[in-house]
Amino acid sequence: MNRLGKKILAILFSPAIALMGKLQYWQKFLFISVFFMLPIGTITYFFVGEINTSIDRAHSEQLGLNFVNSLRHLLQSVQQHRGMASAYLNGNENFKKPLAEKRDEIERDFAAVKFVTVEMESLLEAGAHLHDGDVHLADLKNEWFALERALNAGKLTPLASFQAHTNFSEHIIDFIAHIGDFSGLILDPELDTYYLMDATVNRIPAVSELMGQARAFGLTLKFGKPITQGDKQVFLSLSSVIGFNARALNRGMENVFEETPALRGKLAKPFEERIQEIDSFLKVIDKNILQADINTLNAEEYYTVATRAIDSVFELYDYVSPVFHDRLQDRIDAFTSKRDSVLWFTVSMLAFVAYLFVGFYLGLRGVIKILNQTTERMITSGSVTSITLDTKDELGEIANSFNKITRALTASNAALGDSVVHLRKSEQDLTKNIEEVNSMNRLMVDRELKMIELKEENKALKAQLAGQAAPI
């Protein structure tokens, strides 16, 4: 890298270098770790949030399906009650006792629906939502009480009873659709479960209601009386719509089987058998009403044939609904597994990164400890030693630099030792020379003192001689 590049890097990273230079290593690791974990934690939070939303949506669909299941029983009972009431009001006393028993069954169905309503309200806090829209559960019950009172008071003709029951059944179907909207069933995101939803929420209730209307309206016809064109038009219209919905149900189930072939073994045969029951019932209508001029249908027999066909439709519901519930549970399990896998992977990776950071910090502390111990040993003992690190990172470069310094100190100590030896030898020579000089100085002093004594002695001698020579 040229000088300009180095200068740009120095300017660019100078704030980071200044910041990192003021922190200890554990603080640096903590600082970097926080900023490292923030984006990972944010991404994981939103990803897990999306998964939890999908889990909640599927769980809401399950609760909605449970609610629809309870309404399905109420719908079936009301449709049967309509047929019995039509026959009874048309003068058939054989339906009086079954009609009373069916009223009791409807009361039990309402209690079951109320129980599921409480369950949904407690789990989803959906009490307000369950009473939104045009259909209210309380209104359904009030409507049923009004219909029952009018029937017991003898205020209903067969056609009026048929219309009142039909309105009530349609309100139940509207409520089923409302539950489908509220619980998210109608927005199911996968192809196979969407068509299973369409079967349970839309097609099967619609087919059963249309067939129930055909059953009840047929029981309003007088035995042995001519069948009017108006009556035939009603049955023709009902037959056409029943056939249309049956075909739509068939297409939907084929889409289910194509999307999830494993479901074919569970649903294909029961579905085929129930569709055949619908076709058989349509053939009875065609032969005995559309193609006939006189009503020759026995009420009990017609009710039995129609009820068997309608019950087969609800049996199809009972096959589809558990499969739909299981598919939703499979989705919940898959999302839960994915969420747990993501969380475990993220936590594991963060733990592994923390483990590596701690290992790096402890390794750094170990190198610093070795350097300190070696330095202390060099100071206290005077010995110069090198260090060896089992690492190939920048710490190894520090160790190599430290070893270069110790080698330089070793060479310097060796040269210093030679100098000390030479100096000591020079000191010894100097000491010897000094001693010789001192010896010579002492000798010279002794000679000087001796000369002085001799001079004094010579002077004294001269004086003595001079004294002796004077008298002469």
C-alpha cells in the first residue's frame, strides 16, 4: 500500500483507533459484541415474530374450525327439524314425536356452541368480534325461540315453516362464514388447506342446506296431488345449484389430492361414496318430481332417502374436518420447529462467538502474563531469556519482537561483560602502576629526607670545623 492509501486509512480509522485505545481489552470485546449482536438480535426478533404470527394464525384457524364444527351440528339439526316440521304441518302425525326430540337436540347443540364461544373468547379475547356483523349468536337463539313458539302455537303453515327454518339455516351459514372470516380460515395461505377450508366453511354447508331445502319443500307437497310447474321450477333450481356446488366441491378435493397426494388415501373413497349419495338424491328428485305429474312420494320414505343423502354430506364434513385440523397442526409443528431451530442456532452461534472471544481474551491475558513474568525474571535474576508461543497470529509477532529484544540484550550483555573484564584488567594494571608510583614516591621521599639529613649533617660538620679552626 502506498503512502496515500496509508494516510487515508489512518484518517478514516483514527476515531476508532482513538476509542479502542482508551478501552481495556474486555471492554473492547464487550463493545464489539454488543454491536455485533444488535443486528443479529433484530433480524432474529422479526423473523421469529413472523413465525409466531404464522403459528397464531394457524392456531386461530383451528379454533375457528372447532367453532364451525359446533355450528355444523346445529345446522344439521335445524335442517332435520325443518323437514320434520314440513311433514308434520302437512298432516303427518308420525313426525310429532321425532320433532319434539329434535327440539331437545337443538337445545343441546346451542349449549355446545355456547361452550365453544366461551373457549374462543378466553383464548383469543374475541368476544367483541364474535358479535360483530349481521349475525349474533344471541340473535340466533332468539330467532330459534321465536320459531319454536310460533310452531307450538300452530301459527305456521308448511310453507311459512319452510321459509322461517330456511332463514334460520341461512343465518347459521352466515355465522359460519363470519367465523371463517374472523378466525382467518378464509385466508388460509396453502393450497391444500385452502380447499379443505372451502369444503368445511363454504361448500358442504351450502350443499347440505340446498339438499335440506329440497327435503323440506318436497315434504310440503300433498301426496297424490299434481306437481305444479312452480314446484318443479323450485326443485329444478335447487338441483342445479346442488349439482354446481357438488362439482365445485369435487374440483376442490382434486386440487387437495394433487397438492398433497397422501390425503387421497384418507379422503378419496369416502368422498366418492358421498358424492354418489348426492347424485342418487338428485336422481330421485328428477324421477319422482321433475319428470312426474303426480306426487307419489311417501313422506317417510322421501324423508329417509333425503336424510341419508344429507347425512352423507355431513359425514364428508366429518372426514374433512379432522384432516384439515391435522394439516393445521402439522403447519403449527413445522413453524414451531423452524422457530426453535432458528433460536437454538442463533443462541448457539452467539454462545460460540462469546466462547471464542473469551478464549481470545484469555489467550491474550496469558501472553501478557508470560511477558510480565519473563520481564520480572530478567529484572530480578539478570538473566535474559526468550519466550515461545503456540500461536501464529499477531501475538506471535509480539513474541518474536520480544525475542529480538532479548537477543539484542544478550549480545549487549556479552559485549558489556567483555568490557567489564577489560576494565577490571585495566583497573588491576592501573592499581599496580599506582603502587609502583607510590613505591617510587616513597623511595624519592626517603632519598630527599636522607639528602636533607646529609645536608644538615654536612652543615653541622662545617660549623664544627669552622669552630675548631678559629683559635689558631
